[in-house]
Amino acid sequence: MAQYAIGLDYGTNSCRSLIVDLADGCELGSAVFPYPTGQQGILTDTANPHVARQHPQDYLNGCETIIREAIAQATSASPDFNTHDIIGIGVDTTGSTVIPVDASGTPIAFQDRFKHNLNAHVWLWKDHTAHAEAEQITALAKQCRPEYLAKCGGTYSSEWWWSKILHLQTIDPEVFEAAHSFVEHCDWLPAVLAGDTTPETLKRSICAAGHKAMYNEDWGGLPDKEFLAQLSPSLANLRDRLYHCAYASDTAAGYLCSEWSTRLGLPEGIAISVGAFDCHMGAVGAGVKQKTLVKVLGTSTCDITVAPTDLPDIPGLCGQVQSSVIPGTMGIEAGQSAVGDIFLWFVNQLVPEKYGSTMDEKFAAMEARIAHLGAGASGLLALDWNNGNRSVLTDVRLSGLVLGQTLHTEAHEIYQAYIEATAFGALTIIKRMEDHGLSIDEVVTTGGLPLKNATLMQIYANVLGRPMKVSMSEQTCALGAAIFGALASGHSEIKELQSNIVTYHDTVYHPDPENHAIYQKLYALYQTMHDAFGDSQWQGSLAHVMKELISIRETQRKHN
């Protein structure tokens, strides 16, 4: 008998669905719903560029739309498809994406008195307004709870749970007091579908809790009241209205309730898995396993791998949480704050019109011109911190840099330098893993960039010195969510589902030895710049960097 699962992927600007055949991974139906509220689904504030909020109603409207449209597609695609054969629903979302809710778990943004108050809406992952609170939390934890920071790379982020809640209390006490509790988006939506959103009893994700809320069973779950009280007495009081347990995503959060069964056109009682963050489920949808790093390569990147549970703490990596990716293993998360965003900014702002009138034309022209440029031939070196550094420095207040420009520097050379810089940033993450006993033999990429830019992929392979594979599915996050939906229903082990479902493109990018050797020299210079600008304890000289860049450039141009 055929069995299907639905994966729901809630991204930054839209949500999407996927109906997958669990026997062979055939993707029968999919739909996308752009969030209609705000600018590309994001509520912003002209007075503060760090504000990024969302309207929770967009999540509900999107859910109904994308599931019904996917069902219609699946019905057309296969005469044998039947909604009664759908056994599970999985949900992934961005994070930490925090929702202030009342005692019933209803977002307070739905209340008339708060419907126009940005602070009462969903605090999207990319909201950086809480950077001062993040510094406060980091400083206090370093002083009295260093173990809290050991699992999140040594620095607490403004993107995360406690920073945002503490900042809300600071800037808008009325909204803070009106909120009975707070819920991650990835916890709230499965609870909605199951028909019980009570904050104290809904099942919370270990992925969200461990990575962003400093939850760990070794110290009794969430940070203790004494620690929270030193940040704010109100946070200590809030702790009792949050949660005491967190669960892996192979656990059922509940079962599809009557109301949402009717709204979605699905049978009542379908298993709904505990939610998780998008890139973690995306890694599962891309076949993550030990010694394989999955890189979700898009506007930013998220790097995910898994390791034995006894792996020592790795400083500078965003999160190390047991069962956050694959149950029974240690999930490891890192990432870069800007990759595709850097390329978009560069093409839109700095590439002359002579290369094309549209963004796509300019990208095509840039790729064509760098395809045979060769490693180091530009004479340029960049730092990939245009939106701060997520790993391994964990500092949102760093910025980008391009070194080595002359009066002869051309646009495509700068473009290549930015690609190389993002690859060097990726290599820095891998080297940090290796330095602490975590081997990476191959890299699997997902997202739009790997399919659009073969030259970028080859540069990455040359820099990383490892083969680069590309996931066949363009929706690995939704695919991973579907896998967990099946697991929550009692389906077989995750390895079997991955074996049945996960596939890759035939093209594998292997490092070119000559270019890799040049990139090793360039990377040594990148490391110098990385540490000089990113590490307050660095001591050394930069006098050699420009001259070595010129030497590499001249050698490569003669060689080519």
C-alpha cells in the first residue's frame, strides 16, 4: 500500500509544501505561499533597520493554501494518490522565531489593542534589535554559567530566544506583561494543527530549545531561575510558564485535529511530528550523516553535520545539541551570515550596466568572465562579513572588506574575490571542526546557488579540498520535514527513509589539485585578515598581505 508524507517548510519570505512518496522519494505535489504582510513577508521599521517581524496569520493562511494546492497537484500527477494514504506531516521553520502568546497559546498580535504594534508580532530570526541584551547574556554566562555558552559557540546571539524576550521587556513592558508565554514558530504550528496550543503542555523542539534557548538536560533544562533573575526578575518568573521537556522530531507532537482536517481537506488523526529549524530538517533531507557536512547555500548559509554524542564542545559553532538533527547523535550547527546576499548586493549595486540590464544578465556575465580566471589571478582578497560573522567569531558587528584593488581592477574580479571569501569562511568552519576531532570527508549542498552557478561550486571544491555534491531535491527542508512526519507516525528508521528518498545530481565537483594549492596560499592570507580584524587578542603584522597577493596574482597571470 502506498504511503505519503507532507513536509511544510516555513522560510523567511514564504512557506512551501511537499507531498512525497515514501517508497521512492517521488515528489507528487508542491506549492509556495509568499507571505503577504509587510515587505516580502517581513514587517520592518524605517527608524531601525534591525527590526524584522512577521504576522502569525500569514502562517495559518499559508498552511491552508500550500497543502490544498499540493493535494490538487498530487491528485493530478498520480491516479493512485489518496489523501487517506498520507501518514504524517512534518514542519520546519526559521529560528529563533519567537511568538508572544496568551494563556491559550494564541498570538497576542491577534488582539485588537496590539494588532498594529510590531513588538506584539512574531520576532523573526533575522531581527537583530537585541544585540545589547545578547552581550548582557554572554557576559553574565561567562561570569557564572560558562557551561551555557559552551554549547552555543561561546557567544550568545541577538538572533536567539532569550535576547529577544529580554529586549521586548526592555522596550515594551506592556506587550511583555500581556504575553503569558512565548513559543517558537516551529513549536506553535504543529500545536495548532494538533488543536492544543497551551504553552505549558505543547511539545517543544529540542532543536529550537537546545540551540537557541540554552536548554540542556545536564543542567535541568532551561537556564535556572537564579541566572535568569540576574538578567531580569521577570524572566525568572516566566520560566514556570515555558517548558521543562524538549523532544526530538521523530516524536509525534500530536495528531491532526478536526478543525484543521476540514480546513486542509485531510483525514483527521494524521501524525504531526515535533517541529525543528529549517536547516536541520534540510540536512536530513540532503542525507546528512557522520563525516558529511550539509551546506544550505542561499542568501546566508547554515552548515549541519552530526557526530557521536560524546564529542567535546567546539568553540565558535552556533549549536551542539543531542538529537537536534538525527535522534541519538549530536547535531552540530554553524553558518555564515551572508553569502548569496553578498552576491545580490554586488550585482545590484556595483556591476556596471554594460554587463546587462537585468540582474540575471549581470550574473551570467560575471560567471562567464570568471570561469577561466584562475585562483588568485584577481590579486584580491575579501572578508565575507557584510552581515557580520556567525561562525566562528560570532560577532554581528563585523563588516566586509576587499583588499588588493588597483586602478585596473574589474567588476568580475571583485565578484570572484567575494565567492572565494565565502568559500574561505566555509573552510574556516570545517577547520574548526577538524581541530576538535570532527572529520568532514564530503560536502553536500542544497539551495538555489548550487544549481545556478557551476563556477561557484568548482571554486568551493577547490578551496575546501573536498568533493561537493548537490542534492537532487530543490526542497530538502520540506523533504526532511516529510521524513520526520513519517517517523512520527511510527515508520521505519531514518536511515531507511533517507536511502529510499534522498538522491543527488550526477555532477560531483572535485577539487583541482593546482588550484587547491594556490587557494591554500590565499587562505593563509585570509586567516591573517580574519584574525587581525576579528580577534581582539590578535598580535601580528599585515605588512606582507598586499605584497603576497600581488605575487600570487602575477604568477597566476603568467601561468594562465
